[in-house]
Amino acid sequence: MKNSLLKGELSTIFKNKKILIPIIAVMLIPVLYAGMFLWAFWDPYAKLNKLPVAIVNDDQGATMDGEYLKIGDDLAKNLKKSKEFDFVSVDKEEGYKKLKNQKYYMLVEIPKDFSKNATTLLDQKPKKLELKYVPNEGYNFLSAQIGGSAAYKIKTAVAEQVTETYAETMFKKITESADGVKQASDGARKLSDGSIDLNKGSKDLKEGLATLAEKSIEFENGMKTADLGANKLATGSDDIKNGLAKADSNFPLLIDGTNQVYSGAEQLKKDLPAGIAGQINKQLTGSVGQLNNGIDTFESKLAEGLASQIADQTIAEQTVKMKELGKTLIAKGVPEELVKGIMDHEQENAPTKEKLQEQILKELSPNLDAAFKQFKSGVNSQLLGATNGLAESLQNQTNPYFDKLIGGIGTINQNQKLLQQGVHDLYVGSTQLNKGANDLSSGMNQLTAGAGAITSGSGQLADGSTQLNEGTTKISDGAMELADKLSDGAKEASKVHSNDKTYNMMANPVNLDTESVNRVPNYGTGFTPYFLSLGLFVGALLLSIVFPIREPAIVPRSGFNWFISKFSILASLGVIQALIADSVILGGLNLHVQSAPKFILFSIITSLTFVTLVQLLVTIFADAGRFIAIVILILQLTTSAGTFPLELIPGFLQHFNAFLPMTYTVSGFKAVISSGDFSYMWQNFLILLTYVLAFSFGTIAYLSMRYKSKYKEVAH
């Protein structure tokens, strides 16, 4: 029996309006589904200036180096000029109230100490500028995410503005310091000239102290001789008593000599402690100079160590922040390779530890220098002040011995006068003379020991004068070198020229030149592979509802004949669905593709894939097949990588990616729309064609078995 099952199917459709009208409506589903979504979200970022955002500016301003800053006002003005959002300036109470009432999508609050914190850079504990960003995530989560990106841009802009202000101040200070360095150079040259005179004086002092050391040795030898004579005087007092008659004529000369010795002893008693203290003070002054040199060396090492430690800590904090930023960007959907590229670029352009240490050292040196100058001043005062009571202490220690010596001399003088008056009186006083001689011997022993101490001290003073002479020579050479270095520094500082471009370069030294690979201009273009695939699948699913897939219009001749009659209609409707959707997307939404013919061809194979899949499921399982198709649709929506990258979804779901057709429809559409990688498109095309053949063979096999059990005897 000859019949045309396909004609019967078509006749059933066109004669029954309850089938024809729904089929026509269903053919518009993909374009309504995909086209409406793409049209609505084609380029939402182009309309961000219609999104109301509140600005609360409480900044009270601050003064920095005589210049009044109000960064909050500048920021608010720049935000309004940017037109990135519909920024509205409001007071704090009104802003938060309307934010809660969903009048604003987000709020940016500039606190009262915003400008003040910008002036604390050189403080011991600098404060960061805090900018408060308050999104109303419950109002619209995506707007909050977009606002978060905008907040980061605002933060970057503020940082650039503040850095420009710092840079301008720094360059002004450098220019001002050039004059100061020149003056310091002139002063260093004067210091060099003065140190030459000081060196000459130290040489004279050295020679004088050397002479003093020699004379002190002679004085010590003389005192030893006098001590020996005093001992002889004590033992020979009896001989003096017996020979007084002969000495009577010489008594006037002896009395005069004794008077001179008496005056000399009093002068020695008065001047000797002060002289010794003065020499010791001079030696100590030279030692203070050496101590000051040591303090200067320690100051230099301390500054270098602190600069190195701060540089290491700063680099470590920047590294941690860059890692946190990388994790945040990846969490926000930025591709990991792009994030790594940004991190590598920032790492390459980050200042080296040596540069950072050099900058920190320039900042630390002035403060350390001032502190160490104060420390040296205190140490010098304490050391030099230590000799203030030395003369008095020596005076107190030598006075008793000098008093005894002077007393003995006075006694001799008195006895001489008595002897001059008469031998008899001298004979009577010889006993007293003998006692005075013994006292004199004892005093001379102590005086001899003191003379030894004077010799030792004068020797030390001579050695100290030698060191002082060497130190003044170093001062002279160092002062001349300092003058030359300061002169060179003044010349270099005077060469520094700055302007607004210089300040901006320091504030924003890097321009990010973004070059996109396979650029996607807007959301609509990016989401077309996903929504078009979704629309065609939904269209195929709805076709199974309005068109009778399982039952033939008339008795089929075979299982294959049964399949062909149904497939021909479903495939035709699927192709029409794809063409309608393509015409609206290409013509109405002006989607730019790498090849329009290939885009249309790939849309057709996509539609056929979904049509054959739905045909297989519904033919075998009826309504349960539609449910299975919906489950497959849900799995495809989550695993096809049409929205978020595959790596961001749970690992369990990732396993379904390779087995579901929508994975290959999305990949193929991306190739033909954006990348232009047509070989990759054809690869996905062949995979989809394999799906079409597999689903078709499955349907044919099932219909063949059903034909044998239901229609074979009827057909023959």
C-alpha cells in the first residue's frame, strides 16, 4: 500500500488550526527568548549614568605647608564630572535615609578628617585616607558589584591626587634645599679654614706639652734631690748647731732665700692643681672629638639599617596586598591568566629595594641627624663638665702637704731670724730646727711622690696632644671634602625642574595599555552564544508540546518512514526558528560576527541538535522525556561555561561539561562571533553533527521496534 506519511503529517498541521497556530507561535520562541534577553542586557554599562548614587561630603579641609587642602570637595566635583553614575550631593542623614528607602543604589561618604589625614605622611604614625562605600545590595546586587569596581577607581583617583600634592611639596623642598646646601658648602669651607688654624694651634700645644713633660721630669729629679737633702738636713742638724758661728755672716742671704722658697711654695700650692686640671681638660676635649666621630658613624649605620628594614617591610606588605588583590580579581570573574599578567607587570615595575631604601634614607636622615646632634650636645656637656671640680679636688688633696711644707719653711725662717739675733738663741732653738727638719723630710717625701704623678700626667697630656693634632688634621681634610660634596649636591639640586606633568608622573607613573584578544564590545555580544543556545533548546522543547511527535498521522510504511516524516517537519521548524532568531539578532540588534553565513549555518546545526535530542526523549518516554529534557537543560545552563568559567563551578558539575551538547554550541558560537577561529568552529560543528546522527539513529531504532510491534501487520 502506497501512502505518503509526510504529506499526511503536513495535512494534519495545516488543516488543524489548533496545531498550526501554536506551531507558528513556538517558532518565535527562540527569538523572543534570546532576542528579548539580549536586547534588554545588550550594553547595561552604557547607561550607568542613570544609576542614582549619593555623595556625602563631610570633609573639613586641612593646611599643608601653608596651602589649604580640601580634597573632599575636589573629589565630589570630579565624581559629578565623570558621569559614571548619576552622582547627587546630599547631607549624611538624608543620604542614609534614602539609601535605606531604595532611592539610591549606593552611597559614597567622605569623612570630616579626609584632608587632614592626607597631611600626616611625615608624622610618626601617618593616617590613611578613609573613603566609605555603602552599597544597597538588597536593592540590586549587580549594581553593588559594579559600584565596588567604581569605588576602586575612585580610590585610585584620590590616591593619585594626594600623591600629586605630596610630589609638588617634595619638589619645592628640593629646590629650597639647593640654596641651603650651597650655604652649608660655604660654611664647610670656612670650617676647613678654621680647622687649619686649629691644627696649627694644636701643633704649638703639642710642642708646649712636650716641653712641660720634659720639665716635669727635671722637677721630679729636683724634688728627689731636695728630699735627699732634707734627710741629710735632719741627720746633720747637730753639725749645723755646732757650725752656726760660721754661718752667722750668711744669715741675711739665707733668710732672703727662705722667703723666696716660702713665696714659691705658696704660689705652687695655688697654681699646681689648676694647671693639672687644665691639662686634663684639654686631653678630655680631644677624647670628646673622637667620641663624636664614633657617634656620627653609628648614626650613619643606624639610618642605613632602619631604611633597609622599612624597605623590606614595605615590599612584603605590597606583595601581600598584590596577592589579596589577585585573589579578589579572580573571585570577581577576572581570568586567572589576566590577573597573573597584571601581577607580573606590577612586580616588574615595582621599585627595587635599593630605590625604596634610598628614598626612605632621605626621609630618615634629617630627623636622625637632629636627634644625634642633641645627643652629642648632652654627652659633650656631661663629659666636659666632669672636669669642673677637678682643680678644687686636687687643691683639697695637696693643700695639707703644702701647708706642712710652708709651715716648715716658716719655722726655718723664724729660726733663721732667731739665729741672726744670737747664737745662743739659735743653740736653744736647734732642737726645734731638728724637729722641723724631720717634718720637712716627711713632707718632701710626699711632695716627691706628687712630682711623680705630675710627670705621669704631663706625659699623658703630651700623648693626648699628639692625638689632638692628628684629629685636627682629619677635621681639616673632612671639612674640605664636605665642602666639595655639598657644593656638588647644591649643583645637582638646582638642576631639578618640576611642573604639573612631573607631579602627575610621580602620582601615576604607569599607564595601563589594554589590548584585548578577541575583543567583546558589550554584554549582548558576550551572552549571545549562551542565550541563543538556550532559546533554540526551549524552542525545540516547546515544539514537542504543540506538535504530535510520537503518533503518526497515518499508518507508516516502516520505522524509518515514521522517523523521516516526523524529523522532516521538526527539522524544518527548527531551521525556521534559527533563521528568525538570526535575522533579528543580526539585523535588529546589529550583532557583529566574524562570518554571517557561518553564524547562520552554526545556528541551524545547533537547532537540529536540540530538535533531535528532544525528539528522541519524547518519542521514547513521552511526557517523562520532556522532564528529562528540562533536567538536561538545567545541567547545560550550569556546565556549558556560557556565563562563568568552567573552573568556577563545583567540581562535581564540571564532569557533565564534556557530555552535553550545549557545551559545544556555546564554544562554536564564541568562535564564529568573537575569535574568528573557524577551525575550532568546524570542530564543534562536527561534534554537534555527531550528536544529531546519534540521536536520530536512536529514534530510528526505537520507532523500528515500535513499528514491528504495532503497525507491521496493518501496513501489509
